[in-house]
Amino acid sequence: MSIKQASAEHKAKAKGGLGEKFHILTDDIERVRTSGVLDHALTVGSPAPEFALADAFGHQLSLKTLLAKGPVVISFYRGEWCPFCNIELRGLEEALPRMQELGASLIAI
């Protein structure tokens, strides 16, 4: 199942479970879309600003170091409580062997 299909199924399930309250989620999404913030967001292929963060083991990892090895795929993961983030992360995990074949690294922030 594709990420889009899994997301659509989860959205339909949430809508069914929340009923009239579902608009609380969609109103926030629409508010972000209309705020103009997305006009300044990075898009696929845009260079990211240099950063260094600690990995899961506490070791510093910089974007510069990763880019020296090849392309980098960055996923912003809100947390295990977010079903859409989990769907995306599973999809990225499935694609990871192909990314690695192409010399790319995957990081989730």
C-alpha cells in the first residue's frame, strides 16, 4: 500500500471516529495553508541550512558531513503519537535500501 493510500485510509477512519469534531484538525491544516508560511518553506531539492544535531546515541551529526557522502533525505517526525508520521516513516523505511543503493542517507528529525 502506498503512503498516500495509507494516509487516506487513516484520514477516513479518523473522520468516521471524530464525526463533527474532525473539522478541528482540518481547520488547523487550512489555517497553515492560508497563513503564507508555506510560501517560505523549503521545497524538494532546495538546499537546507547547515545544522548539526545529536543522533540517538548522543553523537553530533552534521548535514555537511552527511552531504559529503551523498544526497540526504530528511524527514521531520513529530512523534510516535502521529499516525501520519508513522505511515511516512514506514514508507521511508521500505525505500531505504534503494536510497542506500543510490548513495543517499536518511535522517529523521
